[in-house]
Amino acid sequence: MADEMDKTARVFVAGSRGLVGSAIARRLQGEQFAHLLTPTRAELDLMDGRAVDAFFAKERPEYIFDAAARVGGIQANNTFRGDFIRENLQIQINLIDAAHRHGATKFLFLGSSCIYPQLAPQPMKEEHLLTGLLEPTNQPYAIAKIAGIEMIDAYRRQYGFKGICLMPTNLYGPGDNYNLETSHVLPALLRKVHEAKLAGAPSVVVWGTGKPRREFLHVDDLADACVFLMRSYDGDKLVNIGVGTDVSIGELARIIVGVVGHAGEIVFDTSKPDGTPRKLLDVTRLHSLGWRARISLEQGIAATYRSYLAGAVHARSA
Ligand code: GFB
């Protein structure tokens, strides 16, 4: 059994086809891990407790990155409320419990900045968890994630389980979901502005007032932070993973218009919800642990747009 997560360790990335899991897998592949376990959904259904148990018995993963979750933007969270709570609770119970029973060395759980109260003081510190009411549009998702944090803490105290909990801010990057009904704002606006440019449309519709503020972290930065903290952090405290600065949705739309190169007007559809007024993480703890984000928002959006264009070309020629 590997004492540290070197390239001989047996590492399981749960959710390895998603935005986050694929970035973590890419990051580990870059280090040439010999036993990287990245089963597809067809190979391992994480909602099936027996299948997860059999996978752990057979593959004996030592280090587990839990990047498996049902996720989506504000509208998906608000619409598929039952799916979001059920699937997230079920996946995390199966994974955490199997990791414990099969004696895994370490488990990394990913939460979300939406676990903090809707009106938490900004920037939001880890201590703000469970100090106020949640944002209603994503309460089922947030409560599932809070249950995961509590389960790791309870297992740590009762069984000595080695689990760490990281809370990333809003993420973006290659391989994101570009479905306009279910996606997050950044991929949605990249697609809308790109399609408006192709069509020569005079305007682009942005949901809400444009006033909410969000912090955006490139998923390759998150993957780097996850690998860094898997190796160096064993504490029982949450760690926020963010960049420490935010922009309004209106500003984000203007940055995207600049990157895509479309001269259209931005129109706000205020029949759509704004969600939390502001979500900016306090990253003091993360910085004191020795990690900080490197990819700027402009660079990250430009790189993401290039991968979106490459994907669009690929889809047309497939
Ligand atoms: O990214 P987003 O869907 O999620 O929306 P949240 C952020 C803001 O962008 C909201 C606005 O104020 C949206 O109204 N927005 C503007 C748009 N145009 C669009 C658009 O075309 N599509 C989308 N999706 N938004 C989610 C949570 O909250 O963030 C999840 O629901 C999770 O639980 C995730 O925490 C990170 O930041 O509001």
C-alpha cells in the first residue's frame, strides 16, 4: 500500500467524465500514475451501493477523489430538485461508506460554495457553514452537500476516517455542459454569444438583472488544488477553493463578448432568477496552506472558448 500518493498509488477518480473529474484525471495522467481508476457510468453506477462495494473489493482504491455529483446551473437546480437531492445523497453515501469499510487511505470530498448561507458575510469563510438560511433555488443540492460534509466529519470522529472536504467556488473549463437549460452561466454565455456572432444577431439575452456577483475558478486550477491538498492536508476543517475576486454577471457577459469578438448588445431577462446576490469565498486558509490559483479569468475564458470551438468543429465532422 502506498504511504503517500505517488505514482504507484491506487487512485480512484469518481465522476471522471465530468468537468471536475476529467480535469483531475488529466492532472494525474500527466504524472503517469500506474493505477488510475476512472470507470465510466456504464462500468460502475455510483448510485448502486452493491456495485460500488464490489468495485472497492476488487480494485482496492487507496486514494479517492469524489468528483461525482449531479450538478447544474440555477435553473437545473431549481427544476430537478428531487433528482439533485436524491442522486447526490446516494452517490456520496455509497462512496464514503465503501471507502471506510474497505480501509481506503484517504478520501477527498468536493462540496460547493452554495453550502454557505444565502446572505453570508462576504467573502465567505469556512466558519459561516450552518449560520443562516440557504439560497432557495439550490437548497436541495446544498443540503445534500452539507450532509456529505457532516458524514465525513462523523466518520472521522467515530471511526478515524481520513476524509477532507474542499469547497470550490463556481467552476468552468473544457468539457463543460453547454445545454442552455441546465448549464451554469459561463458556458451558457459563451455559447449564446458565439451563436449570436455566427447568426449576426443584434443582441444576447442574459438571465436576471446582471447584478449578482460570482467568483469563477478554472477547473485545471481546481484539479491542481485537489492533488496538492490530497498530498498535504489532513485537517478536519473545510477548505475553500477559489481565486479571491469576483465579477458581476453583467461584467462577465462583457468579458465574454470581448473574447468571442461579437459587437452585439446585452439584454437582461429579469423574469429569470438572480439567485444568491453574491458568492465570493474567503481563501485565507487555502493560501496559508500554500496554494493559490494561477489562471486569470480572461486567459481561462479564452482557453475555454478555444476548446469549445474545437469541440464544435469535432461535433460537425463526427
Ligand atoms: O451559474 P448559475 O446558473 O448558478 O447562474 P449560481 C449564475 C448567475 O448567472 C445567476 C445568471 O444570477 C443567473 O441568473 N445568468 C445569466 C445565467 N444568464 C444566464 C444563463 O444563460 N444561464 C445561467 N445558468 N445563468 C449554481 C447553483 O448557482 O451554482 C449550484 O445552483 C452550484 O448549486 C453552482 O452551487 C456552482 O451561481 O446562481
